[in-house]
Amino acid sequence: MGEVGILDPQARVELLEGKIVYMSPIGARHAGVVNRLNRLLVTRLHESAMVIVRNPLRLLPRSEPQPDVMVARYRRDCYESAHPTAEDVLLVIEVAESSLRTDRAMKLPIYANQGVVEVWLVDLVADVVHVHTDPGTNSYRAVRAVRPGEQLTPTMVPDLTLTTADILGR
């Protein structure tokens, strides 16, 4: 819609269940955590997976969120021919400060319904990472809070281990 002039091409929006949802502004801490995650993941994953930052995830039939960070299966064309889909995604990471309510209420159910295996919700207010696994209808059946000093290892990327300090920088 931005390409044809319906929306400002610079507007920060996502398509969630057929609705255009305006995204919260990105603060400095949010941006810093996303930058840190990008650096860490690219360094540690090398070419075993793609690290995708703030690009669309195609979830049929009516959603195209833009997660802060996605770890997706490696593709030679770097997803130039098509956006990744739920089948391509190994891990979604959403960083939330002011967007925490929207991420929980709108995005997590969409990810679960589409079968995204694992979502990390980095809560910058509480300095905790909520790990959501075992997707079901409208929610994840397993959710655990990973607190400072604890480690996280994604289900689909078992060779990768991070700590909350790695993510939060504290």
C-alpha cells in the first residue's frame, strides 16, 4: 500500500489479521537491544541461518508482521524472491517496551496460529525474556520467564546459547 500511495511509504505499520496497525516508536534502548541481537546472532550463527531484522514475515492469509529479529533457514537468495513464511522461521524475537501489550495480545496469537515454533518476547520494562514454545490455537502452551543470569537456547537452533545479559547488555 505504501508503494501505490495509499499509505505513506515511511509509515511504521504492520498488517495483523487484515488490519493495519501502527507500530510504536522505537526508543534508543529498544534499538540498542535489536542492534546487539543482530550482532550476536550474525556472529554466532555464521551461515547456518539467516538473521533478518525488521523485515516482513508472510503469514497467510492476512498478516505480515515485521518482527524485530527473525532467525530463518538459510536461503541462497537471501529471501529476495519472497518473504519468509512460518515454515522458514527458526526463531522470532520481539523487543518490547511500549509495544508489550500489542505484542502479547495481537502478534503472539498470530505467530502461534501459524505454527511459529518459538518466540522470545524481550520485555525491556521488567528486564526479562519470555520464551514462548509449543504453538497452539491462539497461544503458546509453554511460556517461561528467563531472568537475569539465566541462559536461553532456541529449540530449532540448539547450538546457540545466549544469556539475558547478552541480550539486555546488563
